Amino acid sequence: MLVYACLILLPAAAALTFCDKETLLLFFDKIDLNKNGKVERTEADDVAKRIDVSNDTRITVDEAREALSAVEPRLKGKEDFLFNFFDLDKSGDVTSADVDAIFRLVDLDNDGANAKEEFLNFLEKICIF
Ligand SMILES: [Ca+2]
Ligand SMILES: [Ca+2]
Ligand SMILES: [Ca+2]
């Protein structure tokens, strides 16, 4: 019963998934371009544009493999994990719909930015570490 109670608290779009917390936090810090401890939507969009090499507003797994390590060299080898994590609707590409959904789920105080604390809170809900 306890397991069931936990499951119904999960956001509908997200399922429990194995997470590499270190990689996710490294990526979070990297997206936080102005280093204020929060990821604003503009920052997420800027980073997405850098990874979207073909400039069609969709990030494919090939683009993630090609461009993610240019954002942060230590993310080399973690591309598939990050791609699958952010492809929330599992459509095979990461689009602004995925970013919108993640922003909504993470932004508990609804201030339009994802604070690191909120991100950690989100990971606690959806991740198996
Ligand atoms: Ca920021
Ligand atoms: Ca693309
Ligand atoms: Ca998607």
C-alpha cells in the first residue's frame, strides 16, 4: 500500500526512472548561465538552441551525442541518459513541449524559474538513484 501511495503522488507525465544525479546536477549548473542558482526559461532555451544543431527546434539523440559535450566536456558519455531524461513524453526528440512540461513540474513556487532546490525536489520524486 505504501508503494501505491507513493506512485499516485508522481506527476502523470513522469515515471520512476534510474537517474545519474551527479550528471543531472552538473548539467543544471551548466544551464544556469548567469550562475544565480536558478534555471530561467531563457537559459534553458539558449542551451537547447546550442544543442539543436539543425536549428529545427527539436533535439534528436544524434544532436545530443554531437553537441552536448561542447556545452560541458564532462557530459561526454552521458548524452543518451540526459536525452532520455529530458524527452519526457518519449517522442524520440526533445522539444519545447518537453521543456515546458519539465518547467511546470519543477517550478513548485511558480516564479517562472527552476531553482536548484526545486530541481532536487523533482529528482527525489521521479528518480531511483
Ligand atoms: Ca539562472
Ligand atoms: Ca534539431
Ligand atoms: Ca519529446
